[in-house]
Amino acid sequence: MYKHIKPDIIKQSMFNNEDMIKEFIALYRTQTPLDFKKLTVAITAKDYQEINNAAHHIKPTMEYIGAPHLKEQLQLIESLAKETADINHIESECSLLKIQFDELFTELEQYEKSI
């Protein structure tokens, strides 16, 4: 049903508490775009340390929603920043991640409406 999120993992992470789930999703939908913006700003500035920090900060949140593939993508961006890889490569990976994040947020919105 969903490409990126796993409702069972979200439920498990929030102890099957519907109020906690709704609060978590609302917070996630508010905070994660801000965190992602920090990542894109760091990439634009070619600030490898901040790219590393921003990717590292977002990465663990993927576990709570059941998106290990996005966690892996963030790990790749984090590793590329640590290696001071070509910024074009990092930008490309971030662009792919952005598409997936947009899909993820659509899924979260749909899931939120279903509970």
C-alpha cells in the first residue's frame, strides 16, 4: 500500500497509542522538512561538515517510520560528505532523496488521515 512508510513500524514505535501516533506524525511532518532544508543549505554552501551533521541528524528518524532505504540514502550522503566527495555527486544523491521525501510526506499525510 505504501512505498516508503510502514504503518506497523510506526504503530510499534509509538506503542500502538493512536494519540502518540498522530502527535508523532504531526511533529515529523513539521520538523523533518526543516532538517532537510538544513541539508540542502549545507550542500549549496559546500559545507561538508554541516552536510555530514544534517544527514546524520535525519538518519535515525527513518527507523521510526519504517524507511530503512531512506536511512541508507542518508548514510550515503553522510559518507560522501566525510570523504569530501564531488559536491555534484552529493547534490545528485540529495535530489533523489528529495523526490523520495516528497513521496514519503504524501504517504504520511494519507496515513494520518486514515487513523
